[in-house]
Amino acid sequence: MDVKVFQFNGCNKCFNESLLLKLSSDLDVEYIKDPKTWKEEEIETAVITGYVLPSDIDLLIKIRSKAKKVIAYGSCPVSGGIYALANQNGHETTPLKNLVDNVIEIEGCLGEIDELKSVIKDLELTKPRKLCDLCTRRATCEYLDTVNRQIELDDEETCFNDLGFLCSGFVARECKERCIDYNTPCRGCKQLVGRSGIRMLGMFGTLMGNIEVATEHSVKGATDKLADEEDDVTRSLPDILGNFFRFTLTTSGLPKGRIPSSGSLLEDLFTGRLIEELPLITGLIGGDKSISLTLKIIESYEKANQMEVSEQTKKYREKLLRLEEKLHDAIEKEDAEQYKEITEKIRQIAGNMNLSNVFFGGFKSKIKDEDDFEDYKSHIFEVVEGTYKNGSVEYSIDSEGIIKEIKIKE
Ligand code: SF4
Ligand code: SF4
Ligand code: SF4
């Protein structure tokens, strides 16, 4: 079976993950890093990775017309993924299915390779379970009166939502990356139900009981802002859009926003997000540089605010950086075996390829059984207004920890 994988815009992590298709001897896979250079030919299966824009339509129509099967692999081509948050600032990331017909969608950030293999081979997919059904945390059903922004690591038994940390597990499907296993609430990259952001918003409002969510209404429509500035939920959860519509803005039914763009889609995606979300976002979208990018963001903040990190933390971080170099090598050579081996090693430290275990001050969960976790456990940090710079990354946050400006040299 011949398969062509096309990388469009943004993060290349799903494109790289598709290297694992080469481990199936019945698949003949070719990787096209720049779709503009593709010489048109008949294709059995075309796999599209990265986010797409209306300006990609001509190329996408060509691919659609030549391919028997077109698969949108990963949240980026399915919904614009996390990049679609830039639509708040007038950008136009769009689901692939809005540009061409007959698209099979495999959602997930990272997209799941086993699902991709099954769809290529026309195998039946197993019925997905709700993520909560696989979670070891348990609901207490206590009323909440605050939402907590930073992750408190001491309770590993109670449902994140009952602790006041927004977790989208209620509306998510089971997944391979399992952020929830690394003290990170689910951010809903694999929807179990349609319009999951709206449902989650409703559910969370109910859970909070005495906290009112007000939705701004305008005849023209806008998703610039979803709540009044003075209500409790806005004070405790300043980025409603980024928290509830992280992967689903384009499919939520909400209109585009009217906040002026900085001119850069990447910067617009980050602006308005929260400091504690920064490493989580770079872990998702950093592609083959996600480790170095995430550590640059974290370390610039730690250094400027004199946050001490342990020798063990430094050792694990150095190990991750060395693994990233080896990963580049495997990707360059299109060596699927080496890619598999290296990504497994990254997962052992970082939890998953979203780097859920990597955080300010250390790591969120124990890496090896024999370790003394106290030696590298991450901790709650103070939000300090300022500008933070480290090599190719510079960002500014306000006193609430909201990102006001960011520059990332690609
Ligand atoms: S941002 Fe997520 S869905 Fe998009 S390419 Fe990267 S890993 Fe895949
Ligand atoms: S909402 Fe999150 S923390 Fe709570 S049970 Fe579901 S997956 Fe676990
Ligand atoms: S736990 Fe993580 S990988 Fe799994 S659905 Fe939630 S956000 Fe996605």
C-alpha cells in the first residue's frame, strides 16, 4: 500500500511520528516535507499533518483529486488544533474538511499512530472509552468556590476538577499520551463528544456552583472575551478561551475574534495564555524542538526569579536535550527504529511526547522507582510580572501571569 505523508504548516511532531508507519512492512511510505515540491501522481493514501489555511486550498485540491483516501492526522488538520487559538486574533486556521471533501479525521495532539495505521489498512477501530473511566483519580462532588491556577502536586487521588484544576477528562477519549498520569489535567485534545468546549464550560460552571459565567453577547459576534471582567470565574480563570477551547475553537461554533493581530500566527496563539500553560503549549507545538524550546521558556523564568533547581533536575533535563539531538538524527535519516527507541526514552523522563512531566522547578511525577522524588519535584511558583529571555525566546507576562507579548525565532 502506498502512503504519502504531507507536512503543511506549524508543528512537525505528527509528521515525525508517522515515521513509525515504516515499521509496517506492508506500507510503502514517502514523506513530503514541502508539499509544493510534490510531483502529482496517483496515491492510495494521503496523510495530511500540520494545520491548514484557506491559502493551501489549491494544493489540497490537487492531493484530494489524486488520492483514494485522505486522512487528517492529528488535531492540527482536524480542527486547526491549538494553533486555532490564533483565530481569536483574526487568523484563519481551518479544519481540513472545510477545504476538501471526504476526509477521515484522526484527532489528537499528538495523533495516535496505531489509529493511523488502522485507518490506512481499513481495520476496524475499537470503540473509545471515556478518559475518566481510565483515571485513577476519584470525584468528591464537593462544591468549589475557587479555581486553582497552579498544579498542586500533593493530592494524587482526587479528581482534578474537584481540586479546582480544570480537567477535560469528562469530554475526552482514552489516549496514548495520558497527560493525567503525569499530574497534568487533560486538555481535551481527543474529543469524546461534539462541541466539547461548550459542554466543559457548562459542566465546570455547574461544578463551581456559586460562580457565575457571563458570556459577552454582540450582534456581530466575537470570541475576544467570554466573560465579564468582574465576576469570580474571570478572576480565578483568566484565560477562558484558551482553557475551554484549546483544540476546538474552529468547531465550537464560536465566531472569529477581533483582537488585533501581532502579524505572527505563532505569537497570536500564545498571547493571552497563562504562564503555567507556556511549557504545556511548547511541549505540544514545538515539533522536533519541543524539548529545547520548553526548557528555554522554563529556565529563563527560573533564572530571573532565583528559583533553585536540584542537580537531579538538571541531569534529567540534560538527558532530555541529548535525546532531542538523537531524535533529530533519527528524523533526518528517516530511521523508524531509532525514532521509536528515542521517543520511548523521552517518554520515560518527560511522561509523553507532550512533555507533560516537565515543569517549572522540576518534574511533576516520579521518573524512576528508585528515585527520591523530593529531589526533583516541581513546586508551585510565584507569578512575577516581567520580561523573560533565553536565546531565541522572549516573553512578557503581566502581574496575573498572562502572556502579553512573545517572540519565538523559528
Ligand atoms: S501541534 Fe499537536 S496535532 Fe499539531 S502537529 Fe504538533 S503534535 Fe500534531
Ligand atoms: S475529570 Fe480528569 S481527573 Fe477527573 S476523573 Fe476525569 S480524567 Fe480523572
Ligand atoms: S490526557 Fe492529554 S493526550 Fe489524552 S486526551 Fe487529554 S490532553 Fe489529549
